[in-house]
Amino acid sequence: MTWLVKQIRKEEWSPYAAGALLGIVGILTVVLAHALLGASGGFENVAAYIGKLINPGNTYFNYVMPAAITYPVVLLVGVFFGGMLGALSSGTFKVRTMDNEQWKQAYGKQTWKRWLVLFLGGVVVEYAAGIAGGCTSGLAISGGMLLAPAAFLFIAGMFASGIVTARVVYGKKF
Amino acid sequence: MTYVIAIVLGVFFGFSLNKAGLTKYHKVVNQFRLTDMAVLKFMMTALVVTMLGLYPLRAMGLIVFPTVPATYIVGNLLGGLIFGVGMSLTGT
């Protein structure tokens, strides 16, 4: 029992252990909720409230991603608290400005720059998830486990451009 | 009730992401620099574990799969290509 508590309180698990936990959550999501895990869809449902204010007749925000407190939105609330719980359990919880040592070495140490890139990158990520029909969790993992070809096309594209982007940002230090 | 289930599932989802270190910039970007394979190990383990649970359950007739994400080759691939840029820049 103390062994188990000690394992849970570790800041970083083996990716295999954490992956197995997510796998079990993936099974339970299908069994209990008859749904899939996802992150980007929830954001789009919330964004639809603003989207409909600007353009009430918009097809995407009326039919594809309607403005509503849907299951993915509630899931996101859980993810927020789950991440917080994870940090609390390892005693690493703190309010921070998304600082990261490696980031500072690559981009410089200004916080505003981090936030700007995060914001713009977030727009890119969410836009791309809209085109592809899901993100890393909703399409790559959830689609992959159902053997949807879409998931593997997405993973291929994601890694190809991700590696190239990292190569551009890091240059010789790649 | 559905909301309670969604919250609980979300909590474990977020918890596993946190413990895998995927909430950290360097974890994600180092996957793309190919210096830290944690993200791929995490994703693939989750995939395999879920498959091991879901396919036997379906074979026994206990569950029906939810709607499979739609495949439209150009969109999936193009979306993935744009997604990778944002993911690599922000490390999220």
C-alpha cells in the first residue's frame, strides 16, 4: 500500500504506466459513456457561442460543432481538475507563467513571447483539429484504437510537420 | 449522470497526461526532436491497452463501438500537417 502511494506521488511516471492508465480510461469511456476521449471538440463547442454571435447562420457552428455544453466540454472540465490533481499529488502544483527552461534557451526568456507563441500556436492547433476532425486525443488515440484510417493519416502528418518545425526552431541544436 | 461520468473520466484523463509529463513544453517538443520518445510510448501504450479491452468486449457482444472518426484523406492529412506545426511550436 505504501508502495502504491509512493508510486502515485511520483512527479513523472513511466510513459508506459501513464499510457496504460489512459488506455483503461479509453475503455471505460466507450463502455460507460459510449463516446470517445477528445479535447479539441469541447473548445469548439464553447467557441461556437462566440462564433454564432458574429455569424448566426454559420453552418459549422450550427451543425458540425453546435454551441452547447456537450459531453466533450464537461470532459475538459474534468481534465483541468485531473491535471491539477496530478500536480497536487506530486507536490509540484504552483501558479506559473508557463515558463520552461528549454523554451527560454530556444526562444529567449521573455514571458510575453511565450504567451504570444502559445496563443498563435493554439489558434493553429485548433484550426487544424477542425480540418482533420480531431486532435491528438480525439483523432490520433481515439480513432487509432478503432483502427480508423483517419487517425493514422493524421499521425503521419503531425509527425512530419512537427519534426520539420522543431528542426527549423532548433536549427543546428536539433 | 452523464455529466458525472464525463467529469470522472476527464479527471483520470488529465491525471494521466500530467503523470506522463505531457503538460510540459520540453516533453512534447523533444519528441519532435527525436531526443525523448515519451509521447510516442505514452500514445502507443494507450492505444494497445484500449484495443486489448475493446475488441474482446465487442467480440463478446457486450459493447457497440461509437461512431468512428470519419476518413477524408486530404483533410485528415492536411489537418495533421498544420497541427504538427502548432504542436511543435507551443509544446502542447
